[in-house]
Amino acid sequence: MKRTTATAAHVLDRFLPGVEQARTYERRWLRADVLAAITVGAMLIPQGLAYAQIVGVRPVAGLYAGVFAMLAYALFGPSRHLMLGPEAGSAILTATALGPVVAGGGPERLASLAALLALMVGVVSFLCGLCRAGALADFLSRPILIGYVNGAALIIIGSQLARMLGLERRSNEFAGQLHEVAANVGRTHEPTLVLGLGIVAALVAMRRFLPRWPAPLVMVVLTTLVTWAFQLEHGGVKVVGPIAAAAPAFGLPSLRFDDVRTLLPAAFSLSLVNYASSVLAGRVYADRFGYRLDTHQEFIGQAAANLLTGLSQGFPVTGSDSRTAVNAAMKGRTQLVGVVAAGVVLVFSLFLTPLLAKLPLVTLGAIVIVAAVYLLEVKPILRLWRVRPVEAVLAVVTMLGVLFLGILHGILIAVALSLVDLIRRAAHPHDAVLGEREGMPGWHDVEGHADAETIPGLVVYRFDAPLFFANARFLREQVHRLVADSRHPVQWFVLDASSVFDLDITAAESLEKVRHDLTDEGLVFAVAQARAPMRRTLKRSGLAARIGEDRLFPTVGAAVRAYLESRDDARTAWSGESVSSPQVH
């Protein structure tokens, strides 16, 4: 009975990490968790309002999206520090995906589509979690994520420029927004611009000198009071207007097959991108605070948050870098932070939203712009350029694709380019001719070591990649080139397969052609240090028998000894000190 109970508890902890956190909670953590929760909740209120504006739904929808995302993730999420809710990148991706589908529909249709997309993201994330598809995020390499973040940040900034100038924004595309601003800059509402620039300066200053203060909330309160005191709306400064305090409405949004089909690519992209960015942030804090992050369970946590948000008529949510960082800085220890923060925001949403009627829209625009500016990552691109320029180019291409083709197409193009680059590198991998170094054991790359010398009549060639269809021809060409360019007539050619961890049938056939060509010329072809997967393919294809079991050597040293034993003149000329060593460099 005890064993059954223990097993049930283990299963419960596995799928509901929040239950385990609650059971092992220590009283001494409570004060820090509550203080962190109040700060996170204070940050979420203005951010939720601003990101709801980006999506185009009611401001209160951004608040409830944060409430239910944090509650769901507190139960199902594996990270003790990650704060889920509305986020700038996810909001702009949602707005980009919904724009063409709304097609002139009213606010109710937009809200329904946003909730539908959240549900679809939740379903996709749940299925990925069940399939343990955490490895999918590996296709979003660091350069792609850098490019995506920079592109999304610039799109966010572009979407708020008109608001900063007091202009109307009609276009949902980055280029169109820039064109609108340039064409109408002469109609700038100067009081709005001055107020917006002042808010931006204050936000930056508070971030620099008062990092623990909830700067966005402070600006919301101050600018609301200033607008109320001086009646700025009568001078042309646009305000949020009345916000009806209402309880969240639960239910399924309108389901249309055409809408589901159209939004499916966006749901997959949002699920994958949100997962990848959340896992990156979650791993940082898991490493910092000494616990393991279950990356497969992260899909389940994201699914629960988006499903509950969709059912409450919200929009897609993800991990928030800014609120997560504040949580960690405030010494939050568990997901109780998310539960208490959700309570703070819920109380505000139910009873205090009328206080925001005088909030200038430019305040929300300034908050979003400052958040986006701090998302920009220029130094990582410069570092990529120094270390590996092709990856810097990939990051820039991703950024440009996101900017001018849209986030979805930009990411897909970047993933495709990454795969092309991967195949290109695999098709022309690193290889090396190996030789001896005086006084040094093992076999060394003759290009990397000027004092390394080859043995006359013997070519030891290392291929540093799996052998498959894309590089089979490259291997064959390299073998023929090395034999033709050798300073001494070649008697033996030894393939060091220590780095070949796989061999497909196309490459096996190419290897047979290499063996056939060399033996026709009177050369001996041998293979050394073949790994188990390669040995299996060699045996099953019959190539091992054609090469000869006596020409399949366990080490390079064993192959060289066999060559020296077959060539008395070579044995006389060379001491063979390193021949017995299996080390290869």
C-alpha cells in the first residue's frame, strides 16, 4: 500500500510540479515570495494593458491573460521562477497572425480569434509535451533566436511610433508603419511627443538608478494623475477611456474550420518560439538556483497557461523575461509568487480599472518601446561575427525576414537556412591526413602540426563526420586526390573512421567504389577504429567481407603495424614508436 501511495505521489509530482513545490514549501520563503509577487503583479498591470493594445483587444484582456497564465503555470510549469503572461514578442506575433484573418471584422471577432489562437497554441503545446518533443526547439539555434528577438523588438518599436507622435496607426506591417510615420510626421501632436519622450527618459533612468522599483507602474500612476490634474485629454492627448470592471467570461470562442486552418501555422510557430524562449530563460535560473528544468514538462506548462487563457477570452501567453528577472532579483523561490501575483492583478482588474480612464495611451506606447529597446541584442551579433561570420549573417537574415516578411515567414526561412548550412557543413566536413610527431605519441593532423610527418607509401586519412549521401562524393574525391598528390607512391590507404559515427547505404556504396578503385590500382584499402553503427552497416552490406576482416583494424596503430610488417623497407626506415598507440589528434 505504501509503495502504491509513493508511486502515485511520484506521478502527481511528475505531471503537477506545483504540487511538489507546495508539499516541500518552507515557511522562511514566504516573505520573499510575497514581496516578489507584489512587484511582479505591479509590473504586469501596465504591461498587460500595453500588450493588449498591441494585439488589439480590450485592455482588461491583457490583465486576465496574466492572471490565468500564472495560475496555470504555477500548477503545471517546471520552472520555479518563470513568470508567464502577456509578452511583447508574443503579442506582436499574435497581432501579425490575426491581422489578415480579421479582414475588417470588428473588435468582437478579433477578441474571438485571439482566444481561439491561444487555445490552438495550448493544444499544440500539449501534444508536443505528450510526444516529448522538447528537441524541436533545438532547430531554433542561437543565431535564429537572436535575429528573431531583434526583429520582433524593432517591429514592436515601429508599432508604437505613431502613438508616440499622437498619430493614428493603420498598417500592421513594419514597412507600412514606417511609411505612415514618415508621411504624417508634420502632423505630430507636440504635447503627446513631449510627454512620451519624458516617460521614456524616466523609465530608462529608473531602470538604471532604481532597478527594484516597478517603473512602468510608477509611470502609469504619475501620468494618470497629471492627466487628471491638468485635463490633458482636452489638449489632444489621447487616453485609454472608461474600462468596465467585469469578471472574466469563460467559454469556447467561435470555432470556424477556415479560421482554425488559417491560424494553424501561427499556432505551431507560437508554440515553438514561446517554448524555446521560455526554456532558454528557465534554464538560466534553474542553473543559477541549482535545480533541474524538465524541458518536456515546459510544453505542458505552456499548454495549460494558453488553454486557460483561451477559455477566459484572452490571447497567447509565454514566459516574460522582464518579470522573471524581477522575480529572481526579489529572491522569489517558488511558483507561489505567480499565485499571489495573479491575486494582486485579479483584485485590480475587478475593482480598480476605472482608475485608468485618464491613462494616456502614449504611456503604454512608451512602456512598450522601452521594453522593446532592452530586448535588442547587438553585442551578440557582433560576437557571432567575430567567432563565426556565417552565423552572424543568419541572425541578420532572420531579423530582416521577421521585419519585412513577417515573424512567421522570417522564422521559417531562418530554420530552412540553418538546415541548408548544416547540410553544407556535413557535405564538406573537416578531414585530415595524419602523421607522426617526434617524441609525441599518437597520430596528428599534418596541417595543424608542421613537424608531423607521414610514412612513405602510407596515407592515414581521418574523416570527421558521419558518412551519408551528402558527403559520399566528397570522400571519394578526397581519397583520389590524396593518392594522386602523394609525394611517394601509395601502397596502403587507411581510413581512420573514429569520427564516423554513422554510415548510410549511399555512403557504403561510395566506399565500395573507393575500395574497388584503389584495389584496381594495386593499393590496399583498410579501415581503422570504425564505431559500432558503421561496423554494422559494413557487415550487413557485405562491404566488410569485400574489404577483408584482416583489413578492419581496431586502432590506427594496429593498421600502421600491419603496413610496416608488410613492407620491410618501411620498417627499416621508421622506428614505429607511436605505431602501438591508439591515440589520434
